[in-house]
Amino acid sequence: MLSKIGSLLSKASTITLFMGVIFSIIFWQVSYKEQQNREKIRFDALAQEIKSTIISRMQAYQQILQDGEGMFYASDSVERKEWEEYVKQIKLGSVFKGIHGLSYVKVVRKNEKDSFVGHIRKEIKNFQIKPDGDRDVYAVVTYIAPSNEKNLKVLGLDNYAESIRREGIDRAIKSGEVALSGKVQIIQNETEKSENGFLMIAPIYKKGYELKSESDRYSAIDGFVTSAFRTKELLEDVLGSRYDGMLSFELYDTVSTGRANLLYGDDYDTSYLPSFFVEEQIEIGGRLWTLRFKPLPSFFVELDHNSPNYIFAGCLLLSLLIFTLVLQMEHTRQKASNIAAEMSNELLLEEQALKKALEFQKVLFENNAVAFILMSPQRIIEKVNNEFCNLLGYEQEELVGQSPKMIHISDSSFLGWAPVFEEVKADKEVANIEYPLKRKNGEIIWCDFYGTTITFDNDTKGVLWSILNITKQKQLQKELEESNKEIKHMNEHLLDLVSKETARRAEKEQMLVQQSKMAMMGEMIGAIAHQWRQPLNSLAINIQDVVMAKQFEELTKEYLNAFKNDSMKIIQTMSKTIDDFRNFFSPDKQKESFSVEGAVKETLRILKAQLDSYEITAKFEYTDENYFVGYKNELKQVLLNLIANAKDAILFSGSEHKLISISVIANTKEIIIMIEDTGGGIDENIINRIFEPYFTTKEQGLGTGIGLYMSREIIQRHMHGKLEASNVEFGALFVITLPIIDSEDRSKES
């Protein structure tokens, strides 16, 4: 019988050892996978935190561009100094790091290129569009601030000349929203190495245009507010040094993670391959970005990587103990009298193994990177680990056996936590509860709580809390909220400045209009004086002839009828001059379709007598009648001012060849009126200033300096055209360009 028992015990010991090794391996694998899952969850949280930070920063930059866009909608025009002042007010370099400059990009059509370049060269002498070449449309960097040496290198750059930038611009026009370009190379100095980057683009549309369709938006586009970002500099500012050595971060344009689409990547050893990585996609300005996060070896330092090995060793040790126990039973099969003693010895060995297991659990609890606190059913602190003591600045002896009221920020806070404690004690798991605690030195910190139920030996239930310090995250969140409030305050202040400036300009413009009318009326009175001089002389001669006819008794009935008819014709001519004068200054009630050539003829008829008196020839050439929808009298006022200026220039120069040439040509897009004189031209040093208000080339008392300014305002603002001046061989040439709109648009405006 004992032999059979011995044989069974021999087989059992082998089976026990085998099964013990198998279960040890299984427990090791489970523990290892659990540790990897914890590492993955913690790393995912870091990745989500970085992702949220990037999204928040990019949204702040989008708001900056939209605020700049608002300046152009709030004003008829934004000058270079106003743009620089706005950028200075938002503290671009200090508050919004990672963005070097804010640009205004003007959309220039092919036929507008020369006049646009000429206009900018009034401020910037050597301005030119880069790269050189003829294109149908240009998107030219016109303003950029701050106006430092690097930024000024970008002035004149045609963003539409490069395919990736052009794609971003087209997407901004089509959507009407802020858009991001694809990956571009940013370089502001020939000596610098190019860097990966991208553009952020906000479209600006012309006022009064419909924006229902993509074609409407292309027709109405006037410019953009843009900013170029160097991706490395931007993300290093966003990430800071907090994550140094913890993870490797890569940013790709679109979902493809090929090297060609890499916008940003850390310079870490590529030979290191982690056990996992995280990929996230975000959409910014209609552009999809892929974010790839890889943990670095230092990320895993905080965790105890030997835990699975300890478990494996403990399980293996337990298996060996059981194996030893069974072998011991086999060796004692013939010593029945010693079985009790041997069993006591085995129990002692098992107790020692249990102590070791408990000691192992204690090591895990005490040295964990997460703070733990064990609470009794009566809310008394039963146990804390070292990390919890480090977190709050206490020693274990100061905490164990005490009420947790001492670590709450107030009595009400302690009482308010009681329902949460009872909820977890009732076997309900609670996670991600953010709550403040008070350190021993009085400092308040924010913590993230995770609670689970613990059953004590007496079958009562307490709570084990695991705690993470999230104070830095809370501070970052508060700083972001304060930044948003500051941006809102600056926006409100900007709107107030825009309103005041708009009112001031409206008052100034009204004064200029009145002064322009008075100057024009003086010119008209001079024209009437010349118109009436000849009729008045004829009427005086007729009256003297009547007196002489009476003296010589030639005053017959036929003579009186002839005298009456001639005098009435003269009076009718003078009356028509008054009608022309009155109609010339009567304001148009609404836009109408009128003949441009007819407006020129009517203006010349008013000035004919005055020009004839100075022996000045006015030559008018055209082929066909061209019609334009607008205010006819306003165009006649502009023509009157330009022809009168040409007359004064000819008289002042003393030119022997007194000629004013007027011609009208047209194509499918525009009507062009050219007025050329032989008055010697305009001084090249001042030709760029002749359209400024109160600037005159005439002697004091002979000119107001508002005629050309108001003429250009009428053409540009009321007729959406252009008025330009240049010198030709014998004098000056003024060109009026009026855009032709189709009949449907003309009827809508009417």
C-alpha cells in the first residue's frame, strides 16, 4: 500500500513541478501585458494632451488672421502704417510665439499689374513682383509686419506662382474660411537653410459682392491675410521642454507618413523601435495632419519593469515549494510516525512563502509611481505609499490613523467628498475625478482620482484611491483662458478705434466734397463768363445799331422785326448756357446707363468758349458709342477738372502748340478715356503726390489741391475704376479706366 502511495506521490511531484512552471509563465505573460496596457494608457494621455495643445494654439492663430481680416471689412482701406500698428498692438512676438509676421496679400489681375506696382513704388521705391513673369493672376505680399529685415525680404512675393501655395489660396477662396497650405519650404534670407513650414490664409472679399457660389467668391476676392510658419520653431514653442526625453514626435502633412510629407520630426536614434506608438489625425484649416508619437526609453523609467519578473519568480518559487512538499511526502512514506512533524515543517515553509508574497506586495505598493491611499469604512487613513507622502509632503506616521480632513482644503470640501466615498464603497468604480488637495505646507494642488473597493479581513469594505498630480495641466488651462480673454479685450478695443476713425474720415471726406464743388463752380463761372462775352458783345452792337437807325430815320418795321429775332436768338443762347450750368451741378438720384462720348461732348461744349478765347484746340476722337452704368454728372465733373487742369498747364508753360487731345477706346472688359495736353508735363519728383488732398502745383491762391483727389475718389469709389497720371512727350497724360459690367448686373445696380 505504501509502495503504491509512493509511486503516486512520485508522479504527482513531477506533474506539480510541470504545472507550476506552466502557470508561472502564464502569470508572467498576463502581468507583462497588463503593465504594457498601463504604459499605453499613460502614453495615450500624453499624446492627447499634446494634440489638444496644438489644436488650441492653431485656433488662436486662426483668430489672429480673422481679426486682421476684420480690419479690411471695417474700413474702406487699410494703410501700411495702420497694419503695422495693429500687429504691434497684438504683441505678435511675445504673446503669440512661433509666428514671425502677419502679411496682407493683394490679388492683382494681369491688366492691373503695372498700375499696382507703380502705386506701391510711391512708398517702396524698388518694389517688384517676385518671381518675374507674366501670369493671369498674382497674389502679392503687399504689407508685412513686424517690418524687420527678414520680413521685408518677402515683400512682392507672388504666392500664386507656386503650386502648393496656390492650392491653399484656392481652398481659402472656395470655402471662404481660414485655410492651411501643404508643406512648403520657408526661407527669408539667401544665406539661411530652408525649413519645412506651411501658410495660414484668410480670404478678404470685396464689399457688396455676392458670395453664394465658388465663381462668386473668385470674382469678389480682393486679397488675403496670411502668415508663414516654420514648423520646427512653432512646435518647439508649443511642446516646450516638458516632454524632452519622454517621447519622439513627428508631424506629417495629410494621412501619408512618408518622408516627403514630413513637416516636423525629432532627431532621435531611429534604430530604437518601441513596443507601440500612437497616430492621431487632426484637421486644421481644411488640411489633414497626421501626428505620430513614439515613447522613448526614459518614458518607461517611471514604471517598475521588474514586476512581471517578480511575479514569475514568486510563482516559480511557489511551484518549487509545492514540488518540494510532494517529494518530502514521498520520502516520508516509510516514516509514518514522523508524518505529523514533517507536515508541521511544510506548513512553516508555506508560511514563510506567504510572508515573502506579502512582502512583495508591500514593495509594489510602497514603490509605485502612482500615489495610493487606503481608507477604512469610517474614512480613516489605513495606509499610504511613499509617492502619496511625496505628493503631499507628509511622513507616513503623520497620516496613518488620521482623518483625511487634514489633506482637504476646507471642512466643506471634506464633507462634499463623502458621497463620492460612499459611492465607491458600494462597489461602483469611479475614475477621472478632478479635485484639489492641500499639501502640508498649505499649497493647493489639483489631483486626478481613481477609486476602487477593498474588502478587509472582517468583511468590511473600504476604498483604495490612486492619485495623479494634474496641477501643471490646470495651470496651462488657466493660462489659455486668460490669453483668450486678452484677445477678446483687444478685439473690443480695436472695434472702438475703427468706429472713431471711420467717423473722422467721413467728416473729412464731406468737407473735401464741399470744397471740390466750390472749386468746380468757380471753374464753371469762368466758363460761363467766356460763353456770355461774345453774345453780350453782339447784343450791345445791335442796341447801338438801333440808336443809329433812329438817328438816320431807318427804324422801319422790318428793321425792328430783324432786331427782335437776332436779339432773341442771342438771349436763347445765353439761357441755354445757364441750363447747361444748372444741369451740370444737379446731383444724380440714381445710376443710369449713359454714353461716355456724350458726356465728353457736353463737357467740351461748356468749356469751348473759354478754350477758344485762349486759342487752345480741343480734339476729340472715338469710333463707337460706349455706354456705362453710373452717375453721369460725376463723370462730367471729373472731365471738367482734368480738361481745366490741362488748359491751366498749357497757359502756365507758355507752349506755342496749344492742344488738348481726348480719345475713348473700349474692349470687352473696360472703357478707357485718355486726356493728353501739351503743357510740359508734371515734375517727376511730385507726380506720385498729385492725387493727395490739398496738394497743388499751382501758385498760392490759384489752386485748392482737392480737384484731382476728389476726381480719383469719384472714379475709384463710385465707379470702381482707376485714374492714373503719367508724362508723355509734350505734356501730361491722364487715363480713366471704367470697368464694363453686363446688362444683368447693370440692371441690378440701377
